[in-house]
Amino acid sequence: MRIATLRAVVERDYEELQRIDAALAPKAAVVISGAVLEGVLLDALVSSGKWSFEAGCQQQLNDMIGPAKSKGIITEDRLSDAVRKYRALVHPGREVREAMTFDEADAKLAQSAVDVIVREVRGWYSRQESPLRIAGAERPAATTPVERGTVLTFLPASQEALNVRVTSGHSQHFSILVGNDADEEVVIAGVAPEWNSSALAKIHRPPDGIRWAIPAKGSLQITWPNSANVVSNLVRLREQGRGQFSADIDFVFHCSVDDERKQFRKRVKVQVDPPNLSLLQWQ
């Protein structure tokens, strides 16, 4: 972990968790497990640039699991999902109002969730070239990047982290390959091609039941329906139906990153062949 003061608290709670007998004190096991998970995920999410430490402290475990999975910090959220509802146990009124019940099995599940998530977060830190330090793990020397206000190798999703290549530019078949160089997933809700601020086609959205998600360091192929006529519309707008010409196409992406809506715009230069209603992207 990178935040020294938070690490001390998490290590203390983790050591206490190891001494709890799930059969004799199931509530204590569940509550401490939730506290450890919150601390571990808070440190990682702050390190990733998701929140400042002050903003992260305002979040609850329920708010951390989705962003942590999206950023690749954790891949398994079923166990942590089983724990997060039990964090309400720190409020006796909610325990009574919601008629919450728990036993040894719930406590053991919570303890297992901690082991799984700690292992995954440790792996994530290793990939960021900074190992997680908890319960006796090796400690890096000197001050930590977060304490200095910097982040090492994590690249957040951004307009600059996206790249676009036209893979097919014909009148009845138009597609692009969208690459994501960031270290977190980008979900595309829709994309619209434009020339000189004029739409070349209606916003193209994923079909029902399909999710356009580009994983970290991954790519996604997007193909417009034959009726879109992207190239034909570009030729019409340019009013140049004979000789070849070059043009800039802007792709406007409506995205979601960690459930936050963002708009990214990427420009590509193409060479258009009007008689054949086709185009190629410039190298």
C-alpha cells in the first residue's frame, strides 16, 4: 500500500481479523473484513488517480467495488459483494430495521473475500511496479508516490489514450478499429462520425444486449449498418464527385469510465475516391 497512515490502520485490522474465531464472533469477523476491504481498495483507487484521498474517504465499500473492477484492480467481485451489505452491521439500527441475519458461514465468506481481494490488489500493485504491503509483505523504501502527489505508471482513460483506424471505408461497409491504450476499461455508448461539424451518419449505438466495452490495452471493432452511407454523405457534403480529395473525419465517442459519462473526440485523415465511393485512412 502507498499511503503510510492508511496502511498502518489496515495492517492493524488485518492482524485483528486473523485472531477472530468466525464461530464465536461472526459479526466482528464480518465488520472487520469490510473495514479491511475498504482500506485496501481506497488505497488502490487513490493510487490509480480515481479519487483524491479526501474524496475517497467519502466513499463506501459499495462505491469502490465497481471502479476497482473497471480499473483492473480486482477481477473477482462476487466475494466482496457478499461482504459489502454487511458493513451496515456497524449501525445497530440498520441491523434491526433490515432484519439482518448472519452466522459462521457468512463470517468465513467475509474472511475469504479479504484474502481474495488482497491477493488481487497485490497483483495489481506488482503490475504497477509498486507492491502491496500488508501483513508482513516487503516494504519499499523512501517516500511513496501518492504521498508526493504523483502516480507511477497508471494511464487513465482519456481522449489521448484512444486511437482510431478506419478498417473498411466503402459505401455499403464502413468500420473502424478503436484501440484503448489506457489501464482501465472504456465503455462506448455511441459514436458519431462528423466532417466539419456536419454529421456523416446518425449516432451509432450497440445493438440490444451488446455492450461495447474496450478493456485496458484492448481494442474493439465497430461496424456501421449498410444504410449509414458514411462515405456517400462525405462526398455529398464536400460537393466533389470526381477527383480524389483528402478530408478529416471526427469520431465523437460517448463513453462511460467508472460509471462517469465522458465524450472523446478523435480525428483521422482520409483519402477519398468519389467515383468508387471509398476511402482509405492516411498512414
